Amino acid sequence: MTKYKNVYTILEKVKKGQIDSHYKDQQGLFGKLNFYKKPDLIKPYIHYIDQDKIDEIVDRYICNDQNVQSEFSHFIKTTSFKSLDDTKKPDLKAFGNKLRENYKNMPEHLKYDVFKLFYNKMDKLEFEERTDNNKVRYKFLEHANNPVAKIMTEGSNLKSAIFARNMMMYYLMRLTEMDYVDPNTSEDIKQSLNGSNEFDDQDENLSKMFDDKRGKSMMERLMQDAQDTCKQLDDALDQEVQEQLFDEADRKDSSGESMASKLDTDFIKKVTADISKMRLNMGSLKEKIKKLLDKSVSYFSSKKTTTEEDLFNSDNIAGLEDFVLLHPKLRKIFAEDLTVKDTKSIGKIDIYIDVSGSMNEYCGVRDLEGRELTKIQFAKSITAKMKELDLLNEVYLFDTRVKKYKSDIISISMIGGNGGTSLNNVLFSINSKPSNAIVLTDAEDHCNIYSEKAFFIGVKGSRFNHFTKDVVKNYSENGQIVVFDGEKIYKVDTAGNTVK
């Protein structure tokens, strides 16, 4: 047996046909496999990362006990359920188990194909050839096609996934109901879905599933629910934030729950309300937040870059004042030659947010609607403003421990407070990082560590006299510590007391 030790020699022999590669030969090792062929009926294929997010959104919705219970409550009110023999009527548990079993056995690509119908423009889709084996799957997809809904879903991952999950629930509810009401028809449809073409009455079976009064009313209700959910999203969240929600779908929170498990109407209402309120707070706190950020950013002496742009292409309108003062004739002559200096800060700042239980108390500020703001709401508003100004580097939350947190607007809006406080741990963390940091706290703890990289913003009730004397003296003398009581910003003296 000849051995080839040099890989390039092997490749040349393969090209010349002197070595059987086992790849191109139909009888070879991989001859009967198509590496890139997927079971999807529609192209383009979805990236596996996006598949994971769609899986999470659909799976959590289908397997959610509350959703199953809600759908089951509709079923038991129907005439078809009431006409069943009492011994054949399922209870909630049996019905839920049957629905999940049907989901497990349903072709997995179906949810991806439904998603693609809602996400893509029709002229961007490429369809597999229709055969007897995929006829029923195509019928399912045809039933999902909704030109009106596509107006709101095209190009939106999140909204397309919401319609896809509701559509999948519709398929599964109809099949599961028919398992009890018309088991033979249900079984024929399920076998046809998985490639069997031995049934001549497929069209009749599908008509029973989709076209009766019960099927039409369920379809209308679930599609309306998806539409209402998407409208709530559009009313409160811009496209960027919606895409963040989709990207976060498979992220687990501290309790181990995924974002997708919370992606229902109530959760969206909460997120949108939190973000709306935070933005409202930013408006009511506008001047005060600006002053606080001015103090902290100026302390850190952020590097700045200065550029000159012609007046009418610049975002800086301050130069218009000089232009107005010119004599009209000079304006006409020099208009195209006028430039303005545009100075921008570069470099970003970490922020550490106290999430101890005491941060849920009133911070001394009311929003534009007259409601009291908590300290944690105030902290979130500052953080959101830093994000908006592109000053925000990393976000950290701390109670007795410090943990890195997400810095997107959704995550910021969901910050809550409950726990103790350890400021020394915060300073250890700050000193281990390259960036300067703002610490938002009510200072309900002692501190014996000084860092030239930390700037403290104490909220109402902060008592920095818990700090070690030499430590608070250093923070005070270097202008690294202030207190905001909801109305004014105060300095802190070398003893840790607020200077009125």
C-alpha cells in the first residue's frame, strides 16, 4: 500500500484522480450526503444563532402553562368539547401533555419557515419544489401567509418571531383538539406533515382543520393577539430596542429564566412602561442630570478632540451667532468659508449603581407627572443619559457584591434594588479596571479605600461621615464627592458632612 507523507502530494494525487477522495464518488464515504441541505421549504436559511432565539421564543410560548391554560379554557367552551363522552374529555394536564407531544413531533423547520414568511419580502424568498411528500407542509405555510401582517413584521426579527409563535400555537391547538374530537383525521394530518403521502383525502382533512368555524375563530384571535402585542412594541419602543429584545431572547436572568419566557403582553407592558418612565424622568431631571454629569466628567478631565467643519454641515449651531453678526454683504461673500470648531469628549466612564434595599426610597424628585421618584429610578435615569451621550462604558450593580451588568437600554430599565451594601468591594473593583467610574449610592456603608478613579454621587439621605476620616478627606479635597437631594447639588466637607 502506497503511503503519501506530504499533504500537498496527496492533494495533487486527488486532483489527478490517482487517489479516491471518497467525497465526489457517489459510492464514497459521503457520496449520498448533501452537507448544506436543510429540511426548510423556504430559503434563505436562518443563521443558527437566530434559530436559537426563535426556538427560545416559540418553545417558551408553547410550553408556558399559563398560555396552555388560556387556550384550553377556550376549548372547553366549544360545542365539540361538550359533546365528547365524559370519559374522553381531557383535563388541563392531559391536554397540555398532548399539545407538547405534538410540538415535539412537528417538523422543526416549520417555525423557521413561518418566521421567514413574516420577516422577508416575498420576492426575496426561494421555495423548494412541491412534491407529494411536502404538500401538507406547504398547505400549513400557505395558511400562515398574511400580507396584512407582513406590513408590520417585514424586517423585524422580534415581531416576526411573535407572529411565528402564535401561528405555531394555532397549528398545535387545532391538532391537539382534533386528537380528541376527530382523532383519525388528526393522525392522518400528522403523518402527512412528516412526509407520508398515502392519504388521498389530504385536502379534506386540512379543510376540517383550518376552515371550520372553530379553526377560523381561533386563527383570528391568535393573529389579533400577535398584532396587538406588536402594536404595543411600536407604540413604546423604537426598532433598535425591539431588536435588543430579540437578541436577549435566550439570555438567562439571575433566576435562570430566559427573556423569552417573559416575552408576553404583560412583560412588554412592564418593559415599555419602565423605559417610558425613565425617559420621562430624564426630561424632568434634565438640568440636574446635566450638572451632575458636568461635575463628574469634568473631574475626570476626559480627553477631547476638536475638528473644524464648514458652518452649514456642522451639528454645532453655536457658530450661527457669529454668522448673524456679520454685515449682510459679508455674509454673502464669506458664507461658504465660515467654519466652526466642534469639540467632543472621547473616552468613556464606568458606572456603579447601588441596588441595596434603601435605594427604593424617595430621592426628593418628582417626575413631570408629579409622581415621586425612587433613588434607583434616579440612578437609572442618569445611566440612560450617559448611554444617550455615548459616555457610558460598563455598568456594574452592587449590594454586598459587585456584578457586571448589561448596558443596553432595556437592561438599564429593569434594574431593581434589594440587598445590603459594601462600598469597599466597589472600590476594589474600580481599582482593578482601567476606566474611571461614577458611583451612585446612598452611602449606607463605611468605606476605608480611596481611589483617584472614583467619583461619588450621593443621593438624598447619603451619609459619607461613615467613611474613614482620611478617606473622606481625600475625596472631599479632590472634588470627588457630591450629594444631590432632589433640588440642589451639594459639596461634601472633609468630615463627610453635606455642606449646605
